[in-house]
Amino acid sequence: MTSGHVAITGVGVVSPLGCVWEEFAENLRRGTSAIGPVTTLDLSASPVRVGAEVRDLRADERLGGKGLKYVMRGTRLLAVAVQQALQDAGLDDGERTWAETGLVVGTAHGNFPQTTDYTQKILTHDPVDLLPMEGFDAALNSATNFAAVRFKLQACTRTVSSGSASGADALGTAAGLIRSGQATRVVAGGMEQLSLDSFLLAAREARLAQGEGQGLSMPYDRRRHGFVVGEGCYLFVLEDREVAQARGARIRAELAGYGARFTGGRRGPDAVRALMALTLERARVAPGAVDLVSAFANSTREDDRVEGAAIGALMGPEVPVTAVKSMLGECMGASGALQTAAALVALESGTIPPTINTTEVDPELGGIALVTRPMTRRVRTVLVPALDLQASSACLVVRTD
């Protein structure tokens, strides 16, 4: 029998703003930009060569070199974040912990660069020239499987891929597993790595900020003209609250609500507003009780317009809104988890991270209370929308007592 309440008892971040929670949180509160020249990719074929890149990964040092020879960047991001999350939750390295703990990871692209590279080798090389271990890390779920084996997480292992909603869907899926009694606790969140493919695809779809000011992410600004690509891994240990209390765990917050809804086609703000309302209803939170929206806002014309209109229609112009992708770029499948990490920063510190670069909110949005400087404010309930306007979107409610 479970309590029905899902607590957040641990967090692991591998971020362009730092690979330790305290460093990440401090930089976020200050409004530090992580966007700059990309060093881990050859972007000579890309129209844009800047992004939000993790620069302090040091996976070999943090994890030990054993078993990492054939493990690529995305898997390393995930493994380091899992290690951090388990340590932060105070979980011991024991048989019972392994048996009771699962792993659910959301990602839009996973190890896509490795997949395409290995496929090309299969098509262009003699089979005798292919090394079996070259395909070790080439599937969408490779990173999740590697981390589950590395840390002996046995309760469940899932990879969720639902576009930009992936990270939020992973958290919602994990909460459902706990409420149904299928797992005592789950490490869950989102991971995305920079890749040449993501730059070229975004440029082809005219969603990438190019030309003058290409390194600026300016959500909701009337000048916005596309996103900046980012990467990172943001994980949370979710746990039945009574189980967490029984073992003396620190309860950082509660994942109180989750909703998912198809928002593709020409559904626009009404579909997003309905999704937000559904999620709040499931969390038993009135729209007027929301203290903060940790917005999806990625600096594209349409996504920002739709989200801003939905927020205004449901909650009015009073609720504070912050858009941390102004500092960290568009993290695709890790977006919902990144925004949840920003929500946790506000809940724990009483400081709402600012939206940087935005100087004039687009009047077409109908008026939203965008936070553009660090704001001291008591925050107890945060709404976290993760939007994919081509398909399905997800939404979370995170709160503290």
C-alpha cells in the first residue's frame, strides 16, 4: 500500500551551468548565461556554432575509467547524473536499494549521433571490419540500460521518447509507477546531448537563432527569432513519501501532478491551456494558487506565443513566469526536467531565477508577469509545462508544504 504522495528526495544535474547542484543553483539564481562557442563538435557545416555546452563533465574522474571505453557522451552525462542523484538522496549501495529502485529517462534524440554513425558503417563497410563494441552505445535506450546496469537499479528500466515532452513524461511515468506500487523509488528525468544533427535539423526547420544575435535566447521578447541548442541531464529521485520518511530521507519537494495531452496540429493556446488546467486539477491546485510558472519558453515565435497566451488565459497576468532557457538553451527532451530543476531552485531558495536577454515582452502575448531579474519571493507551488506543438505535450506540478 502506498501513500499516494511522491516525494523528491534527491537530485543530480549535469548542466552547462555546473555539474554540482549548489553551483548550478547559484548560477541559475544569478542569471548566468551558459551559451558560448561549442568545443565538443565540428560545427563547420552548421550556420550556427554556439550553444549551451556541458564543460565540466569529467566522467572518467567522477565514475572511474572502468567500463567507459565504448560509452559515448550522452551515456556519460546520464551516468554522472544518476550517481549524483543517488548520493544526494542518501541511498546506500545495498541489495535492497537496488531491488527497490528503478530508472526512467526521457530523451528526444538519445544517442542519435552514435546510431547514425554505426548505421553508416554497416552500410558502407565489409561486415568483417565492424567491431561488435562499436554498436554497444548506438540504440535509443543504450544510455538508460548502461546506467541501470552500472548502478544496479532493478525495479524498472524505461526510456521515454516523446519529443520535447520526454523529460516531463519520464517524471510523470515514474510517479505513476510509485503510486501504483510497482516501484518504491525511481530515478527519473531527462537527458539530451549536443549533436551536429540537432543543429542542422533546427536550422532546416527555421527554428534556430541565426544571423545577428545568434547566441541570444530571448524568450517572449518581441525580437525573438529562434532558439539556441543546449544539452544536459537533470534527474530526480522520486520516492513514496512514507517510505522516504521511514528511512529519514530529506524531502525536497513533492511531484503533485502530471498531465499529458495531444497539442499538435492547429490546436493552439486552447489545447495548452486545457493541459495546464488538467494537471492543476489532478494536483488539486487552483490556478490562483500557482506561485510560479517555470516556462517551456524557448525563444521561437510560435511556441512562445502559444504558451504565453495559455498562461495568461488560465492564470492571468499576476503569476510570475521565468524562462531559464534564456541561460541554458533548448534542451529538447531534457526540457521538462531542466524546468523542474529550476522550479526546485525557486522552492528551496526563495529566489526565482530570472529570464535574461528579454527586454521587451511581446505585446501579442497578452501580458505575462515575466521575471527578468532575480526575485525574492516565497514559492510553494510551481507549474512546469513541457510543450511539443507538433505532437504531445506534458505538464507537471511541483510543490512544497
